[in-house]
Amino acid sequence: TKVVYVEYDGSEHVIDVKPGYSVMEGAVKNNVPGIDGDCGGACACATCHVYVDEAWVQRAGVPTSMEEAMLEFAENVEPNSRLACQIKVTDTLDGLIVRLPESQH
Ligand code: FES
């Protein structure tokens, strides 16, 4: 499953992420800068904040209340903000585009 990570400066990283991994894990395992995943995906750090491309918001699903609570600790939260560790990569997300916030640049 291809996931496109777009850094704040516009650099794109197209990564093949195995279904079952999270969007955060896909970035960390492949050294995509800008997603730290400090808490290891426990929804407890907000260093994996991403903006989901508008075209993908619906397919990426809605954040849980726990995720929403943690997003309050992220900077410049937008309606399409998500925590990348809470998005599970599946076949239907092939081509998913996420942008990384300035604060993680
Ligand atoms: Fe910590 Fe996502 S990795 S909240």
C-alpha cells in the first residue's frame, strides 16, 4: 500500500507500507523525517500529527475520542488533522496522501 508523506517543505516520500502497520510506523521504519512517534503509537504524544489530504479524509476514518483529546496537544490543528499512529494502513488507503505540519519540520 503506497502512502505519500509530504514534508512541510514539499519533499515527498512515497513509501510502500504493509497493511496492518500504522501510517506513523510506515514513516518511522522508513526514516521519513517529521514523524517521530515518540510514544510508540500509544496515542500519547502527538508527535505523529499529520494532515490527511482532503480526498482521503473519509477513507481514513474518524478519530477516536482518545485521539481527539491528544490532538489538543498538537500545534495548528485543522479539521483534517489526525495522529498518524491511529490510522491503520489497509488496501483501500493505497495512494493515501498525508502532509506534515510545520512544527514537525
Ligand atoms: Fe504518539 Fe502517535 S505516536 S500519538
